[in-house]
Amino acid sequence: METLVLYFEHIQSWQRSLILAGGILFFWILEGIVPLFQFRYHKVRHAGLNFFFTFTTILINFAFAALIIGASHYSSIHRTGLLWLFPLPLWLFALAGLLLLDLFGAWLIHWLQHQVKWMWKFHLIHHSDTWVDTTTANRHHPGESIFRAIFTLLAVIITGAPVWLVFLYQSLSVVFAQFSHANISLPKWLDQAMSCIIVSPDMHKVHHHARQPLTDTNYGNIFSFWDRLFGTYAFVKDTRSLHYGIDTYPKEEENNRVNKLLKMPFGKYRPPAGAKFSDSEKT
């Protein structure tokens, strides 16, 4: 355990980039071997679009890095935050930290983006992908990337997570997001068993269904506990019956063009079937 702590305490930027690239490459290959859907799309062109948003996310994360690392160092020195309330063995400290960072830094902001109208308009870019695959994992509007970075900072302050734990969580978060979005078909027994602890591909694909109420379920990032605890878990036996995208942006010229996606949050709100927001509500 100490070796793991030492590694992530001193992990280099190129090593974190290698984790990101290696994960995409691995799941990209796996999608070709055991695909869930046989998409009729230009896979490389689709990846290029999503990689543009991956790049903007990386830039924003770099911009927030100093704040996040500074908050983490302060918490470690002064022992502030939930993780320092009680003395814990290192393995339990790490596990508790991963769980809490996942709750405050990922699940909460994801849930909020489905509850707050103006935040939802930024999150639409992620849901508008009609060909969900491993590259969809980081398809976030720059505005959403800022929301997520802010909540990562808040999560570090609330938990008091040290730097090594923050970097461990972020590395796992990247790989798990790529895994849960990957267009792969696992044996049902394996997927369901995994979903008792972590967010499995079938579990997250439900979230990418084009219509509510399924769109508003399964917000988990790494751990599936939070959706089960807060009553937002949904199970669909036949994931091949799902239809990806969002029903308000079904046209490819709107959901598959960089300029259209960047402008999407600033356009007029389009209420989907069963919408929770009305046209008269303020943005």
C-alpha cells in the first residue's frame, strides 16, 4: 500500500496522460472484439469530435490543478476534512477517500446537472452522442468541465484528501469512465455482479437512453453504491433495447458538429418528453 501511495504522490503528467491514452486504446480494441451495438458510423471521425472535448477538459483541469493541489496540501498539513476525523489504517483511509471523492466530486455534480435547468443545457453535449463508446467518456462541454473541476476542488476540501489520493482517484475515474461508456458486451452475470460494487457498462448505458425517466438514473462514476442509496438506480435487462442520444437533438447536424455542440447550452431550451422543466422557467 505504501508503494501505491508513493507512486501516486509523485506521478508525472506524462504518466497520467499514458493512463488516459492507454485506457482509450484498450477499450477501443475491446469494442472491436465484443461490441454491444454494431454502429454504422465513421469511428475515427466520431472519436476526433470527442477528442476535441477531451482536450478542452484537459486544459481546464490543468487550469484548476494548482488550486486542487494547494487545497490538498493544506488539508494534509492541517488535517482538515472528513478523512481526518478519526484515525484509520491506510487501506481504509484510501477506500473511504475514494468513496467520498466519488460522491462529492462526481455523483453530486452529475445529479445536479440533471436537476438544474441551466446546468442541464451544458450537460446535453454529453447526452447528445448517439454512438456511445469509450471516447464518449470525456465528451463534456468546457462549461461542464468547469463545473466538474469546481466540485473536485470542493470534494478535496470536504474530505481533506492528500495529493496521492486525489491523483489515484482521478486516474481510476478516467479508466472507469472509459470502461462504463465502452461499446462492449460483457456476459450478463458478470456485468450484474460488477454493478453491485462498481458502475458497469450495462448500468451506465441505461443513463444514456434518449428519453426520461431512464436518462435521470444511474449517475455513478466509479461506485454504484450512491445510486442505490439515493434511489436513482435503474436496471434494464435488455440493454440492446436502449436508444442513445437525447430526444431533443436527434439530428446529426446538431449532435455531431463541434460548433453546434459548443453553442448548444446557449440556445433556447427544448423540453423533452416528460420534461421536468417548463419553457417558462428561468434558465
